[in-house]
Amino acid sequence: EAQVTQNPRYLITVTGKKLTVTCSQNMNHEYMSWYRQDPGLGLRQIYYSMNVEVTDKGDVPEGYKVSRKEKRNFPLILESPSPNQTSLYFCASSVQSPYEQYFGPGTRLTVT
Amino acid sequence: KNEVEQSPQNLTAQEGEFITINCSYSVGISALHWLQQHPGGGIVSLFMLSSGKKKHGRLIATINIQEKHSSLHITASHPRDSAVYICAVSPYRNNNDMRFGAGTRLTVKP
């Protein structure tokens, strides 16, 4: 089954404790992207990757890092999480951009 | 001002009604996307279009590039259509970007 998976789905952590949210797709897509969704602000793009080893900043990259060492994986790294990074995070992939995107199920992160 | 504006913010309809959700944008675009987010939170892509009109079942999406406007229509609405519908654009200046509207919350009552 074609899908985008994210782990963990739910995470509660404390300020400053490094964490990684994984994202993996099985569709051989070149393009992958991370978004955060906040009430009143909607979806905003954090980082995207056009292909292996090629990444770029989106609208709200501060406080986040990404890497794309393999085509299927695109982890999101929060080196020192802060409460303002409490949010619902989505990973998505597509053949290229702009094409139809396939979204992961979301990761709800709470930073206390 | 947001680059992508949707209206209405909230919409309540009776089952069977014809529904229209509007999206206006202020930048040149490579493509426009309509997404559906169900109450459980998952997001599904409904349409991607850069011109004209697309139809999938009871859903129709249109776009007018000159007027920078798109509409999503739902014919014969059903309670299972209740969801948040989100318009997003891939700007022409960088089509790897995605800019989102705030979403329209649709409730269809039986």
C-alpha cells in the first residue's frame, strides 16, 4: 500500500530535550516536505527536499533541522525544543513539485 | 494579508445541498491544490489544478488564473463530506513552496 508514515504519532517532551520525528514514504517520490499546523495559523511549511541531499527552508524553519540521506526518509529534528514548537506536524511527499501530495497521519507534539 | 484567502470560514449545509467553497490568491502560481482534512486530522489531496476544471465523483474544482480564484463545489452533499477543506498554492516564483489558506469547516447535517 502506498503510504507516508510518521513516528511517533504522539509525543510529550520537555524543553531542550532533542527529538526526531521520522517520516518515510514507499512511493519512490523525489519531493518531501514538513508542515506544522496551529489553530488560527493553519498549515505552514517548515522544510522541503527536492531529492536526496537537496533541502531548503520553507516558511517557518527556525528551530528545526532536516536531512535527506535516503530517498524514502526525511526526518525532522528539533535540537532544543521549546513550548512554541507544540504543534501538529505533517510530512508529505510527491513525485515532484508541484504535484499531488500524499500526507502522513500527523504527529502531535507537546513541549512543556 | 494572507497570500491565500478562503471563504467562508465555516459552512453548515443540509444533506443534499450544493456547496461552494471559494479560494482567492494574490501570487502567480504553478498549481493550486484542494485538500480535505477529516475530524481525525488526516489530510487527503482532492485536486491539483493549474487551469480549467476537474471532477471527481461529486466534487468539482475550477480555477480562473486571470482572476486568481478557484472554487470547490460539492454536489448532493452528504454528512460524510463534513471536514475542513483547505486551499493551497504552489507559487510560480518557487513551486517547491506551499502556501495554505486557513481552511473552510464544512458541516453537513442529515
